[in-house]
Amino acid sequence: MQIIKSASFKKNVKKYRKDREIIKRLQNHIHKIIENPEIGVFLKGQRKGERKIYIPPFRLLYAYSKDEDTLYLLDFDHRDIIYKK
């Protein structure tokens, strides 16, 4: 499986990199997504096709393409911030 990280995802992970626990939880959830890409809940509205995973109090937004066998890590940020983007 190919994993593509967006610029927004990289930027926000870098913002939280000093908190090792958050990064460890994020990595664990990414491994779970790789094992089963359909575990996330679909977003509604303009972002159809994207999924979210809850990593308290953060959200990880991603998309998965079965045809290309590609995981797109789109965004990672605090719950109050991520949906305002």
C-alpha cells in the first residue's frame, strides 16, 4: 500500500511532534488504518469520500483508493480547528 501525506498533514504533525504520546497514538491509528482502511467514519457535505478517525482530542482525516491501493493522509489537528479549514 502506498501512503501519501499532504502538506497540511505534515505541517500539523510537525506542530505536535514534541508531544511523544500524541505522535505514538497517531502512529498506532495509522497502522490500524493500513490493516483495515475502512474503519473510519465518512465525512458529510463537501468532503464526501474522506474519512475521519478520532484520536482524543484530535481528528485524523484520510482517504483511501481501492483501485490505486493508496492511503492519503489529508489532515491532523485538534477537533475545534480541523473542521473550520
